[in-house]
Amino acid sequence: MDKKLLLKSHFHFIGIGGIGMSALAMGLLKKGCSVSGSDLVKNDETNKLEKLGAVIFTSQVRQNIEFVTSKFANRLINFVVSSAIKPKNEEFSYCKEKHLSIKHRSEILAMLMRTYTALAIAGSHGKTSTSTFLSTILELCTRNSSSITGGIIPIYNSNCHLENTKYLVAEVDESDGTIDKYKSDIGIINNIDFDHCDHFSNLSEVISSFKSFAKNSKKLLLNFDCETSRKNFYSNFKWSNSTVKNVAYAIIPTEINSKYTIGKYYENGNFISNLNIPIPGLHNLSNITAAIAASRMIGVDFIEIKKNLKYLKLPKKRFEFRGQIDERSLYDDYAHHPNEIKETIKLGRLFINQKNNNEFQKNRLIALFQPHRYSRVKQFNKEFAEELSKADVIYVTSIYGAGERNEDKITSKIITDLIYKKNKNVSYIDNYYEITKNFYELTQKGDLILNMGAGDCHNFWSILNEKNN
């Protein structure tokens, strides 16, 4: 869509409050389009959009569509949905009934990507973190970069920074099979894991979707340390944190602690420099290596990159320290797949082990987990139990369905029963209000509490604060 046509267009987002949809809506507003949208719940993102001039509805009824079609009758109107919007949604079904122009969110992102040199980040885990690190490096080193991601990037304090720049960092999603829509100048595959069991039946289907993405990338940057991507994809551009052989880019860690990571940086097997990175965790080092590699592939000067590494920060909800209540430290993390929980608990353990013994004598790692989707719990209940049981105390809440129907009557009890065989310190607690009510009985001074999940569990800190104020 060219610029003139874009300015004559109106976009209405059904479900505008989601982190991905709100980013696109904000990007279109910045491009000069008119935007409206609906969501049942107002949040920070809808408030930001309203301030920028978007019309926001807090219901999803046919009258919203009638209002939009009459108010913006002189414009080309596109109704935008994500895969989360079900056919029975009143706005969506009315649009179909009236044969209105409906576009999937992936089509809008693909359209925006075509107007930039696009660096697209894909993969089962770490997309938002890698997008954040790459956005930060390119912003500081080139001042010529935009971003659309699935998380809040600290340097912009937004999930969308869309300007008239050369580069665009875009986080692309494989969860619903729309990843084949994206064409990029550099495509990055962080790793490949079986997930999104509501859409994919097995790992080979996931691999096929990434193959479409790889085919649509002019250059492909691969994680050599991920066995699945290493065996199924070929590229001259690979990175590693375990070897310097057969890879274009590597950071071999020499020290990882709770505050920073030190490593040796190599290009094509040649040692370049020691790096001090202010982010802990081996999984984060992999994401940072990818960001440095992609920057180098578009010609960013290494000295500039090294100089700006000290400004790297994790996006929100990625091992995010929320604060302390009565000597209990609370961290939020988006981990909702067993392999993500594994890395998050490992990082939590690193924090606990490095605490001064006098200051922190009764340290316990408390895992507080809200499972996300019935299909995921059904598929991975053994793996969830395996990883969660590594915490000292585990509290599992009811499943956040994310719009899925619970046809198999799956509950969190399937996980807690399996954990109990490995670790007796596990309880099922229905919801976060119950945890808040009994917070001081369930926790003790010195605890590090990891609050994990992709649902509404991140409201826990505000619920706790309300109770304590």
C-alpha cells in the first residue's frame, strides 16, 4: 500500500488492546492513518492509543462497526483481526456478513515491513528480548531504526516506535501459521521448539512454518546451539555461545552472575574483543549475540556496538523486578512453556546463590505459575512438572484459557499431582486473590518469588500493593 493510499485508509482493530495489535495500531497512527478499535478491557496500551487520537470502544458489538463505516465513509476501511478473535465475535461476524474488508494482523505488519530494510525476529523463545536488544543497539548506533514488537522496549517505553527510518526491527509470530506472510532482508531464527499445540500437531509442522519464513528472508541468521534449527536449516550466518567453529558470530561466556555476563566475542573464528554485558543468564546471552550478529550483518561498526552494550535492558515481564514487600522479592516473567520456565528458574537460582549469606539466610525460590491454555497443559504437563519441581515451593493457579474451550476438562491439578511426586512443597491455589489473602502464610522473609505466565498473572503486584496500602 503506497503512502497516498495509506493516508486515505482507516483501520479498525477488533481486540486493539493486545500487545501485538496495539503496536500495529500505534504504528498506523504514526503513519498518519485514522484508527479505531475495540476491546472489552481498557489498559495502558488503549489509553496511549486514545491520547494519540484513536477511537476506542469498550464493547464489541455491531453498532461499533456501523459507527465506523458511517464516520469514515470517505476512507478505505480495513477491519483488522488477530487469530485470538473467534468467528462468533459480534463485530467480526457482522463484518463477514456485510462482506467488509477484513485483514489479519500479519497482513498489516507485512505491509509495514515492505517499506523498510526489515530485520525480522522469529523463534519459539526469546523473540521479544532479541527484538529489544537489537532495537536498542540500532537506535543508539544508527539513529535510523524503527521497531514493532510484542513487548515494551525500555529505550522507547513502547511496543511501537515507527518513524521515517531506514531499518525496521519486527517481531514476527509463528503461533498461528501466519509467519509465511513476512518478507525480510534479514530473518532471525532464535530457536525452534514444539509449542502452540492449538495450531500445530507436532514439531515437524512447526519446522515447516519456519521454512516458509526462511525462504522469504534474503539473509537468514540462525542459532547454531539449537539442535532443531541446526539440523533443518542452512545458512552462512550462524551464531553460538558454545563454539567458535563453523559459525560467523560467537560470544563464549567466561563469567555469568546475577548482574552481568562477561564473554569473548569472535567473528568467523577470530577473537575480536572481550565484552561486558549488563544482563544475566545464558539464554539472554544467546539473544544478545543474535542482536550483535544482525547489527554486524547490516554493517554497524563493532566499536559502536561495544560502546552501547551498557545500555541494554530486558523488556518488561522478562525477569522484571517488581519490588519488595516485607523482605520478599517479587519478579515477573512471561515464561509459559517448560523450556522458558527452566531458564527462568535457573536464573532465579543464580540470584539466590549469589546473595550474601548473612543478608539472606533462609532463601527459598518460590515458583508461582499461572498455566496458559488448556492445550498446552494437556501436551506438556509432565515437562511443566519436571521444571517447576526444581523450585523450593510451588504454587500453581487455575489455567488462563486465552479463549480456548476446555473440551477435555483439563485443570492445573494434573500438574500439581505430578509435581507432588518430586517435590511435596506444592499447592494448587485457585487465583491470585487467594494468594494475596494468604500471602504472609504462603511466603517468608528472604523469599525470591518468581511469578510466571502469559495471562493476567502480572496484575499480582498491583493486587498485593492495594492490599498493603
